[in-house]
Amino acid sequence: MTLQARVVIVGGGVMGTSIAYHLARAGVRDVVLVERDELAAGSTSKAAGGVRAQFSDELNIQLGARSLEAFGRFGRELGQDIGLHRVGYLFLLSTPEEVASFEAGVRLQNSLGVPSRMLTPQEARRLSPLITTDGLLAAAYSPDDGHCTPETVVHGYAAAARAHGARILRHTELTGIELHGDTVTAVSTTLGRIATDTVICAAGAWSRAVGAMVGVDLPVQPLRRQIAVTEPVPGLPPTLPMTIDFTTSLYFHAEGPGLLLGMSDPDEKPGFATDTHDRWIPRLYEAMQRRAPALLDLRRTGTWAGLYENTPDHNALIGEAPSVSRFLYATGFSGHGFLQGPAVGEIVRDLYLGRVPFLDVRPLSAGRFAADAPRPEANLV
């Protein structure tokens, strides 16, 4: 098969499908997205589904807030119910350093229009009654945050992109990118060659290999994260927020009649493994005992694992490579890519079209590490 495309997008998760939708809706003809598996089969479908604007970095706050607006109108605009629950995010803080950091974050968020606020331990427990306040100093909360269903967002974007003329090729793996000098001329795939002058990398944890095809370093490292779901919880409040014990990274939110929960594992080694194991369970139970002992009585009914796409400063890579014409990228979101997908789709569309995006993302260029200008994000889960 030989195709021709204006743009080839690599990766069929939330980032790739959002970019495809925004480009096609803007009138870009011959947009082709290639995905080596099913849509959302990578990290997106394994995500916890949290959506928020509570960050420490101004760019992430604005990307999160812009995306929250898009998630809020998703059903009306794209005709897809994404199961959005605007129940808020609740960060539980147990050290003076955490409190000071989140107080500064709330001030910055408020200055950008995000209605976050600090809470007392007692106020936090009223919102999330499964927690204990022992050792808790304060909490940070924003009612605009919440969670939704990641794969439905992907399929909503994909259907809308197709309706605007984009072509989506599933089970089609990128095998190479052809260059004439420093200019992209085509990509090779397991389905055949596609002539194009633009490639957009939205390949998540697999992005480093895509960048290497054109000599662009995308410093993305995959790291396994595990999630568990529980049996039904009697009397679970319908307004239970996404609750995060910031000290341990334990988090949980309602998932049907039960809970979805997870936490980071400091012993996890980088790699592409996505099988599940029980090595993290003792640390998970220890965190539950400390902050939410009621969770210990719940039976786990399922587990799965997915990949974070971490960068050295745990912040995204968004931009266009200066050394190759034209190679754009949106990757390395380090655990907050799903929630920023709508806004990043807009930005990459504008970068491709030569427009000024709503947000200057030049500080998120992949070249920031060579320039010794990292941009660390503190509010990581």
C-alpha cells in the first residue's frame, strides 16, 4: 500500500487522537494516524482517569484548566459520554513542607482562575470519609477537578476526527521515517509507505525510539504503575473526590460501586513491562493503614498495569524539532498526559498551522535539557 498524507501522527492514545481531531476540524486534509495496536491500547486505557488543574507549574495549571473546559463540553460537541465526574481532587498533606508547597500552589492557581483552596483536616474528612486525620496537617482541594473514562475520550476524538476526514490506521506500526537531507519525506509502516512532509510523535512511552528515527532526542523513560479495583463499598458518597495522600502517593476514587486505587512503587525499575505483580502490595497496605484503614477491609476484584512516560524533570515535551523539517512531538507527560490531551491537541494544531497557540509552550521543548533549563513539576501523583 502507498498513501500520501499532509500529516502522519504516530500513536493512537488520547494525545494522538486529540491532535488528529483538532487538525482535521481545522480543515487540514489528509491527516493519517497510525497505531500499532488498538486505539487507547497503550497508556491511555490504563490511566486512572483523573482530570485536574492543581499543579505547581503555571503551564500545567493552564493546560489542565483548558482541558477541564473541553472535557466539560465533550458530550455536547463530540456526542460522546465520557463519564465525567466533577467531584474534585483532594490532596492530603502531612508535613510542613508539603503544606507550604501547596499553599504557594493554591495562590498561583487562584491567580490563574482555578478555584482551589486549602482545607483543615476535618474539612477533608467530611469530603472523603474513608480517611483518618491522624498526622494530617492540611489538605488542598479544587471542586472543578474530577475523573472520567479515558478510552471513551479516545474513541470520541477518533470518531470526530474520522467525521472531519482524518484516516486512522490500526494495527499499523511505524518502522521508519525517511529523510531527504533534514526534511521528512515519508514514513514506512507495516502496511506500506506513506509519503508526507510532517510527522507528529504522540507515541507516549515509546516516543524515544520514534525520535531516534530522525536524530531527535526525546528523553522519555517508561515506568510501570499498577492500579487495583475493589468490591462494592456500601454507603460510598456520590461526591467522593479523587483523594491523594501526598506523602505516600496512595490515591483512590469511586469506580462504579467500588473504588479504583493505586500508588507509586519506588522499587519499580524503568522498562516496558506491563504485567502485574504483588511486590507493591505490602507498601500499599502500609499506606492504607496510615491514611485510610477502612480500605484494608475491601477485597480486590481486579488489577492492571500501565506505563508512565517519564522525563528527567517529570514534565511534558511539546514542540517542533529545529533540526528536522517537520517533526513535531507531544509526549513525556509523566502521568498527567490524559488530563492535558484536549489542550495539547489545540496547541499542536496551532504549531503545525503556524498560529500562535493559546499558551507559549516553548519552555517545554525537548531542547531544554541540553540547555540546562529543566522545568520540574512538584504536584506529582
